[in-house]
Amino acid sequence: MKIVLTELTRESGSHWQVRLDQHVVTFRSEPEARAFIETLQSRLAAPHRLPYRQQSAAS
């Protein structure tokens, strides 16, 4: 997953945009955006268990 952080300048001040491939999330501050990225990256890197698939006795 490609994660890109961009500063957006608007009349109301700076906002920060985090782009996750095709998905975009906007934040009011850089620390909020960076905290989101850090949380996302740690969750993506965490071990994930595949669901157990039961096989029927007839198989």
C-alpha cells in the first residue's frame, strides 16, 4: 500500500492529506496526519491469522 502525506494550503489555513492508494483522508494538522500514518503502518505490519476453514466430513 502506498501512503503519501501532502500539505494542502487553503484560505482557512493548512490541512494535511493522507492518500492511501485511491483513498484520501484529510487532517487539520501534521501531527494528526502523522499519528494516523503511524497507527496504520503498525496495524498493517502486525501479524494476521487467516480464518480457520472447516472441512466437511464428506470430503
